[in-house]
Amino acid sequence: MKVINQVEFSQFIREFRQSMGLTQEQFAAFLGVTYPTINRWENGRTSPSPMALKLIEQKLNEISDRTSQLSQLYIRE
């Protein structure tokens, strides 16, 4: 999973979370990370580790029907 750039990744994370109807806290629990981590990703202050990117990709695959448009917009294979 390769993200185009930090700004687009921040937008992707926010839209991914919102498409699932989750708060940042709920999304953090869904991914198994902390709320501040999600907040930093969405605000472009940090980027996820390679392990976190892999987890996000796994979650995308699990719910691919709802997120296929988002992944096409933001993620290059």
C-alpha cells in the first residue's frame, strides 16, 4: 500500500473513518491504535508506520465494498 502524499493520506483517513460512521475514538479502537494517533494522522502531523499501513489495508479489504472509491482515489498499488 502506497499513499500518494501526506495531505491526501490525511484526507483518506478522515473519509475512510467517516464512511464507516465512526468517531476518531471508535476508529482508533477499530484499528487497534490510540485516539491521538488517528488525530495526528487526520491532521497531517504524522504518518503511519509500515505496520499501521498494512493494518489499514487489511481493514480496507474487509470492508472493500464501502471503501473501494476511497482507495481508488488515494492509494496506488
